[in-house]
Amino acid sequence: MNVTRSSPPARGAGSNPPNRFEHLSFERDADWDPEQDPLPRTVFLRDRSSKIITTNDSPDVGFEHSINPYRGCEHGCVYCFARPTHEYLGFSAGLDFETKIMVKEDAPKLLREELSAPGWVPKVIALSGVTDPYQPVERRLKLTRGCLEVLAEFRNPVTVVTKNNLVTRDLDLLAELAGCRAAAVFISVTTLDTELRKILEPRTSPPGARLATIGALAKAGIPTGVLVAPVIPGLTDHEVPAILEAAAAAGASFAAQATLRLPYAVAPLFEEWLARHVPEKKDKVLNRLRALRRGKLNNSEFGLRLRGEGIFAEQMARLFQVACRRAGGLDREPELSTAFFRRPAGAQLELGLPEPGGRAAEGRQTGRWPHGSSTGS
């Protein structure tokens, strides 16, 4: 495919750090002039993956199956924990992650094949577990919508998390799934500061648009929550109560949060971002992170990587719980169900599953988004 397009100058990362798996890397000269050599345009590349549903057995991730129609993300959030995944493709976790986007053009077709397979046991699928399924190119390619069409046809439950109001385009499909207790959506809100959003998450929807998205989803009868993530100690942690209050007022019925993670190349990228944009807060943010991570900027230990530990972690957890209670109405966590799953040719009977409208307690699964603490923890 190798399609290129002009793009705005805003980028989250300011450089392309070396790939930890590669011996060679490209470095700009010290006298690099961005006016003469602008930041790279976005390039879309075909991803020839033969499967679309991925599985994981991580003990602190609340889903086993997920779908990622795209690898890499145009949103360009500088803190994104998924940036190092681009290194497995031979790219950098920096600018490459937000400018070299791998596109799984066959995602809906592959999903249909996998849901039709006799070995598929219906379970909640996360859309997506790594990169945002509603990043800007989705407006044109509609791969996420294609996957939702398949999920709606099979009535397989799905949880969606996004920072983009483009999700409202698919209200029809999400509402159809919600009618079968098979859909829940989290809108991720990091900050209500519009100017901070522009440099922290340059190509995401503004905070006001995300709150409006919560309202539109809730009005359509779709269980909708707010994911306060990542909470950045010393930079955005003071906003948690205001975010929860605004989300509840907009129509959110549940909430979760996750603390900033800085795996591998994300740590130096974030340090560089702090020095460039908020130098006066750099030491405070990094020192607070080290206090949460046993003196380091990252701790990948299961159970701790999403929340940290110590007195600051406890304070952040208590603040979130108290703020949820004060905001009110954020304790209605959805219970998704596989009871309505069907295959087009009536194969649900062959699996011993109930007809649509039947009840199957064993088919109910939580709709809790896994990346952090929910209101029930």
C-alpha cells in the first residue's frame, strides 16, 4: 500500500530513539533544522497478519482476547505504553510509532473466520488492547467498524476504549450489541486542560469532545465509562476528581484509572518531552514516579505495573475512590454476557448455547476495563 499523506506538524515524540533489537540506527545532525527538514509524514503499510484475535495470560489484565486493527497510532500520545511494540517490527518507539502505521486490511474477514471456527468459545473481546481502534485513519478505512459489524452479527461481547469521538460514528452497532448485553465503552480522559492535551496527546479529540462522546454513547443506551489514564503524578493527578465529576455529569456510569507506565524507550522519550514542554515540573514528576516504582521510572511486575506501590500509590487510590463516591453514579459497572452469541447458520445450538433471549449465568463476564483500578476495587 505505502500510501503517504500530508499531516499537521504536531507530534508527541520529539525523536526516534534507537531500536533495542537493532545494531544500526538513524540520528539527525546536531544542527538539524525542523524548518528545512520537517517531521515525517504518516505512512500506512499493509500488515499481512493471518490472525486477528490475540490472546494473553497476564494475571493483571482483565481480558484474554483482543483485536488490534492497527499497529502504531497516529494519536501520538508521548506516554503510550505500546510504543515499544513497534520495535518488534524493526521501527523506533519514537516518531516511527506515530508515523509508520501498520494496517490490517483483512481484519473483519479474519475475525469472521475465527468466530465461525468450531473451536471458538464466545468470550468478551477487547477492542483494542494496545493501540486506539479509532485513530484518525479509521475515519477512511473503517476497519474497526467492519470488526464491529462482525461482532454484532455474531453477538459476541466487546469492550472498547478510545480517546477519539469518532466512536460515535458507530452508535448503531454499539447500541445493537448493548441490546444483547454485549457492549461497553470506555472513553479515556487524561486531562481537562486543552493546552496540555495538545502537546501530550496531539492528535486525540479535545477533552470537551470526549465528554460529549460519553453523553452521546450513554444517551444511545450503551454502557459508558471513563478511563482516567494515565494518571501522571505531579502533572495530572490533581485533575482526577474534576475528570470524574465531569464524566459523571456527562453520563458515565463507571470508572477506572491507571498510573503512568514508562517501559523501555518510553522513559527517555517522556523525559525528553518533560524537558521540552514543562521543564519546571520535570524533577517533580520523575521523582514522584521513582517513589512509585522502587526508585526506577518503570516496574513491570504484575500487579504493580498499573498502579505502583507505596504511600503515593495508596493516596492516589484513595483519592480515586473518594472522588468516584462524590461524583456519584460511577458504580454501575456493566455485566456483559455471551448468552446471545450465535453463528450465522444457527450453530449456537450445536455448541449447546441458549437461543437468543435465554439465560446463561456462566456466560456473564465483567465489562471492567483492565488497565487499572475500577470503582469496585
